[in-house]
Amino acid sequence: MSSTAGRRWGRPAHEDGAGWAVVDVETSGFRPGQARIVSVAALALSDDGNVEKSLYSLLDPGVDPGPTHVHGLTAEMLEGQPTFGDVVGDLCEVLRGRTLVAHNVGFDYSFLSAEAELVGAELPIDTVMCTVELARRLDLGLENLRLETLAAHWGVTQMRPHDALDDAMVLAQILKPVLVRAQERRKWLPVHPVGRRTWPNGRVTHDEFRPLKALAARMACPYANPGRFVSGRPLVQGMRVALAAEVGHTYDELIERIVHAGLAYTESVDAFTSLVVCDAAAPEQGKGYQAGEFGVPMLPSDEFLQRLDAVIGGSAVEEFAEPSPAGDQFALF
């Protein structure tokens, strides 16, 4: 059994990692487990983005190939091609020890894990990174963050859009300058943990990929809430922090930093909220407005991120729990 509990969400771009596995899949539809993968490409990259090994294959999905007008693959082209079970061993060798990277990684990861479970295989994926989220953090000033738009921005030639191998190669070429830009701007990479569960019968299931925002409010904070933030004083571990809509950073980026610093993320503003991060001076709605109603202090997102480098230690929750008298036993008669 494995779990994401206690694992780190995000990491500074300047920190070394174990490398990347850039993946793209083309599918017969949009629902993993029902639709199937019709082609897969995976490129193993070093931590600085150089290709070290690769895998590409058309796959016989055993079903109608779906939107041929998108991926260009017909039933005749796929008949007699390997199945996912035929290539999963080689795919695992590309993935092993690396962070899975894809453009909208939730889509590719969910299809890969669904296919693996259908053939009784375990994918050695412990972390994933979405390049859509990473590009969003870089404030590139682009009209959108589609792969073709990013390719044009970085001067990468895209020959065959929606071809798994071409898309993976384009993404691999984009990744190198994106990682450099992230280091230059001192950004955190959205490297998120995923886990697997091994059941008593030996079957393996892979975690569903869910954005950090959907999980963070339910993640236990190991520190007790010390109360409200006071201007001029440092942040303290255990403080409950809410995010207003008016912030200049993505929610996942801010929440990664909140969790890493030992603060508690909350989706509500109430009397127990320590701080609201908000870039608007006088918000007229939402959490920023609620902060004013409850008298909760606010900080702009840039200042908040700077203060995260000097968070002081909090009191562990266990220190506030009243221990039971030694030897006490209770019985029902």
C-alpha cells in the first residue's frame, strides 16, 4: 500500500530532481476505462531536459478508434498493432524514477492508470507535473496556454498536432526553456505526488489525480492555530490562511507554499481565520470582503510569499491534547 500522505507538494525550480518522463496519449474518447488509448509516446528526460530514452507505439484498442478526424488513426491502421499490455513493460522503464509530465497531466495520467489496471500492471509513477499549470505560473502574456501556442512562443516547430509522438517531442523541447524561466523567476514547479494501493488479492489501483485545491482544505495541519496574523510580526505555523479570488498567483502555487510552510489552508473565512491573501485594497465581494466583516487581516500575495521564507515554528497539535491518566480503564457492566 502507498499513499500521498506526508509527501511534498511542489518544489522550487532550482532544486535538483530525478528527471522527467514526458508523455502524450491519443485516445478513442474522453472517459478513462471506457475509451481506450490508441497511441502512446513517452520520452525519458534528464533533469535539465535532455532526452535519454523513448517509446512510441500505435495500439490496437479493441474498440472503435473514435475521433479519427482528430488523431488521424483508423481501425485499419490500428488492427494488428500491439496492445497496451504488450508495451506496458517498456513504458514502465521510461517512467521509472521520473516525474510524469504532460500538457493537462490529469488526462494522460488517468488514461495510463486505467489501461494499466485493465491489464493488471502497476505504473511506477510517484509524482506528476502539469505543464499547463507550470506555464500559467510564468505570466507569459499569451492568448491561451494550448500546446501549439506555447510551441510558437518558444520557437518550436509542431509538425503533426494530436500525433502522440510529435506532441511529446514538442512538449519535451518546450520543457527546457520553461524550466529555465521558472528558475529565473524563482517559481515552484507543480510537482505533485500520486500513490498506488495494493489490495490483499494483489490487485493494484492508482490514485485519481486531483488538483491540490480540491484536497488541501481537508489536509490535517500538524500545528495548532495560534490565532490572527499581526502586522509587523512573522507568520506562525498553524495559522489558517484563506485565498481571495484577487491574487496574482495560481491557487495551486500558493497552496503548495502554504502546506510546505506548515500553515493550514482553509476555504472559508470566519472568526478562526488567521489571514486572507488578497491583492485588492478594498474588495467588495468574496473572501476579501468577508475578511473585513470578521476583522481578519489581509496580505498581498507577493508579500505573503516573501513572508513564507521566515515562518516561525508553531506548537504541535499533540501538545494541546490532554493525556489520559496512566492506567485508567473503563468497563461497561
